[in-house]
Amino acid sequence: MITKRKKAAEMAKTRLHDTDTGSPQVQVAVLTRRIEELSAHLNKNHKDKHSRRGLLGLVADRRKHLKYLETTNRRAYGTLVKKLGLKK
């Protein structure tokens, strides 16, 4: 589970302006953090099928946001992928 403090830290790293909480860059960064934490949980608890299903949903959601960002703003997409260390 991602805490408010961790979520705020991820938002602060990638936001476009002071009150930015919903841009695709911020959403992808928060989703990436949640995916990392859930992946670590599943490495310890490999039989937790319900969390695995949630993880697949988060990955699909992040993929949709990245696809949108790639079609609308390729430069921002490239910098975000580099910053988060994603494959693409």
C-alpha cells in the first residue's frame, strides 16, 4: 500500500506545476510506484492471486496512460520513460 507521503513524493518529482496532480506524467509515476510495491509483495507472497489480479490492472492502466502520452506529447513521453527507467 502506498502512503500519502510516498505518493506526494512521486508527485513532486514529476509534476508540471505546483498544483499538478492529474497530468499523465504524475499518474504514470504514481502507478509505477504502486506497481513496484505490489511486485515486491508478490515476490514474498506468491500465492496471493487477488493482489496479482490487481497488479495486472495497474499495469494495464499505466500502459494506457503511456500510450496516450506517447500520442499527444512524444518529448514528455521520452523524458518520463527515461526518468522512471521503464522499457520502451
